[in-house]
Amino acid sequence: MSDAVVVTDLRKSYGATEAVRGVSFTVEHGEIFALLGPNGAGKSTSLEILEGFRRRDAGQVDVLGFDPGDRSRERELRERIGLVLQDIAVEPYLTVRETIARNAGYYRAPRDVDEVIALVDLGGLERRKVRTLSGGQKRRLDLALGMIGDPSLLFLDEPTTGFDPNARRGAWQLVRNLRDTGTTILLTTHYMEEAQELADRVAVISGGEIVSAGTPSTLGGRDTVRARIRFALPAGCTAADLPVAAVPDGTLPGAVTVETGEPTKTLHQLTDWALRRGTVLNGLSVDRPSLEDVYLRLTSQNAPEPTTERSAR
């Protein structure tokens, strides 16, 4: 197979409510693919079908060459994938090492337990009981349980929930390292910065449909929209004095925004104007809409009422 995951015209209904409406996407081997969407958009249902927890109504799904709906090959698929879900039930009175070692016993060729403990930064906590771990430490344990089987495909569902900024960045590097060693990763997250930092490609699902797909930098035409230049007007100046058209901006007192399709040229015009007047453009910034801006636009445009997705995990 040229792709690790192939989804074609996937459909799933709950009674009269169609939760997934013809979803199609692919995940290439060795990439990090982020599936983004608001609660009730069909994201969880789609993933549960890929993971083999829920049966589809229609469409084709291929995961590492397996049909996840084929119960006769369920064990073979389980040997090849790893899951890091939002809530993983573990025995609170086992130690960290006992928990990981027990899960290692479910696989024919697991990774080394001590290696995994080191990878998820739980070194020194091997003898701690699970119930005594902090939220972030428990989430790192979840990551360890997803990795212990040495999966070809790893599903990461909100992997850094509860992490402080330093721990989050450490987890991001771990995910990148897994990708670099050949693991394919299908990620869901509500942190747009996380998707921006990790994902090779992104798809946004809203109302049970894929509304846009691409790289984080091109999603929804993000790379072609007009740039925004913001700065505070110098004292004694008005927008009419500027060499380019500007409109008021509420981010700074007296600030204005210039939208342009040629940011380099426009920025040169503005800085040249300021230098000739011997003044400063305080708060000067140049940006395009962020991934979060694009995501919010895509998921708010004509979005139907969200459906209630009942977890089958």
C-alpha cells in the first residue's frame, strides 16, 4: 500500500442523524496527519471506525492493509497500531513499570520497557504507583502504553492535555522522533499550535464532512490570503497621512491595520515614509491569518448543529 490509511466516502448514522457524511482522506506512511474538528463534528466517530471500535454504514476504509471492520483479522490489526486515548483506564495500585510491562505482554514483539520509560521522561518514577502520579505524568504514561507495542501507526487523541508548556514541547519532540523513525501518526488536538508544530498535513472536519485539507501553512488558502501589517500611528498623524490605505485596529490604542497582497513592497513604503519623517512605527507586526483563525472560519461557515458522538472505545 502506498498509504498507511485510506478512507473513501465513509458514512455513519445514528438513527436519522448522519454523523459522518462521505468523509475521504489518506494518511501517508511516515507522516503526522492531524484530523481537526469541533466536538460533535464526526471526528471521534471517524477515528473509532479506523481503530476498529465502531462499524461503518458505508464507504471503504483501509488501515495498514486491513479493513478494521473485519473481525477475523482484528488481532493482526491490534498488533500493528497503538492508541493514546483521552481517557485510558489503568490499575491505580500498579507501579509505572508494572503497568507498562503488563501491556508489553500483549504484543509479540514489544519495545523494551526501560527504553519506553526513558523516552516518555518517566525515569525515576518506575516504582511510583499510578494513583500518585500528577496529571501530566499520567498522560506520559498513556503515551508509553501507546508506544510499547512498537506500532506502525499510532493514534494520538489530545496527547498533551494537562501538560505544562515545557512538558508539552518535550512531548512534541518525542512525537517528531517517532515520525522520524518511521511511525505513522494520526493526531487529534484542540491546540492549534500543536497541529502547526507537528502535522505534515491537516484535514478539518465539520458537520460530518471534510471542509478543507492541506499543509498547516496552506490550509484554507492561508498562504494566499492578504497579509496584515499592524502598527500604532505616530503622534500627530492620521491614517490619511500614510502612503497606503489603512483602517483602525482595536489591538492597540491608535493602531491601524494595512491589508496587502504584497507585504514586502507595502512594508518598504511604510518604513520609508516613517524614516523620512524621523518617526517610529511602534508595535509594528506583519502576519497572515493563523491556523486557528482559518480553523475557526472553516468550522463556523454554515456549520450544522453538532451531533452527539457516543464513544465506543
